[in-house]
Amino acid sequence: DDTGAQAESAEHEEVARNERVLEVVATDLEEYLTVTGPVRAVKGTDVSTEESGVVESIPHDKGAVVRAGQVLASLDRDLLRAQMKSADAELELRKYKAERMKTLAEANSASREELIESDTMLEQAQRAAEIARLRFERAQVKAPYDGVVVDRYVELGQLVAAGTPVARVVDPFVLELDGYVTEREVAWMQPGAPALVALEGRREEIEATVHWASIEANTTTGKFAVEIRLPNPRLELRAGV
């Protein structure tokens, strides 16, 4: 009948609903891990004297920026200078005698033994002159690389022995963060990978790169050492934080 048909039609009638459509697209996923550790200078050296003597001059004080080869401390070199001049004079004499002996040997006026002896004495004189020059140069302690003098250990007039540290030079233009990561995290620490470093006392983060990750875990902690390097061309960052 009509009543039943109407009831069946009402039962199958669609009901309007509000629906939202979300479009799914592929995006890049960035994952981060945190490494905590101290920041230090990559290179730092206690520079020692190779000769004994009295400290005559200290051209650079603490805090001075020095270039590779600049003098950090100079010893009194008067005696070494005299020895170098004496060795040079002996060398000139031996050169003259060697040339004269060579001329005599060509004229059959000198034996082969005398010629060899003359050449040997010339070579010994050359070595003695070289040693004297090296000792004269080594009496000046020089910076091994570009850096900053962060400490000095001697004073003017002080008598020092060979091997005495005279100053400490640090290269602060590149700093290094040393830290440790787990076995799962070390797979992400590839050389050249980007890093952001947050230092105490600075609001902004510093762009850096992963320099090295150990291939062997620490036997005590089971973690892997990593090194992250930070450029510091204007010396705005300090080591030790």
C-alpha cells in the first residue's frame, strides 16, 4: 500500500553530513639529535725553546694574534752568532783548499788520498756551518701556526734550559665541539653533515659541520665520540664553554 512504500522510501533517504577532505602529500622529514659537550680550540701548543740561554726579548704578550713563524721569545744569541761566523770562516777556508787541491790533483801534483781528505774536510766544514746556523735560528722560539698567545711562562732575563716551555699558542679561528652519541645516532653523524651549535651566553645558534665520528665505541660508556667544528674567523667565540 502507499503507507508502506512511503515508510520504505524514508528509510533509504540519504542524510546530508558535513565532511572535510584532507589532501595527503609527500614532504621531507627532518630529524634532530642533541650532542652536548665542551667547545675547545682545534690546535693548542706549549711552545718550548730548543736551546739554553737567557731570555733577551718577548715581542708578544698574552692576547696577541701571531702568524706562523713570528718570534715569541728570543734568547741572547751573541755566543751562537760568534760560533756561526767562525764556522762560516772555516767553511770558506776549506772551500779554497779544496779547489786548490783539485787543481793540484789535475796536474798530478797531489795524490788521490789527499784529494779525498780535502773533500771530506770541506764536507765536515759545511755540516758544521749548517749546525751553527740552525742553533742560531733555534735560539728564537717561533709560533708554529697562526693563533693567539694565551699564556707565557718566562720573563726577560730568565735563564732557561733546552726544552723549557716559553708560551702557549692556540688557534682559535676554528673551534671544535667534542661529544658522544649512541650506536643508533652515530649513523647520522656523517662528515660534512650540518649542525647548529648553541653556546652558553649566546642567543643565536652557530652553523657548524660534523668533522669526524669514531668507528669504535668507548669501552666504558659504549658511546661513539664525535667532533663538530665551528668557524670563528672574528674570534667572537671562546673555547671552554
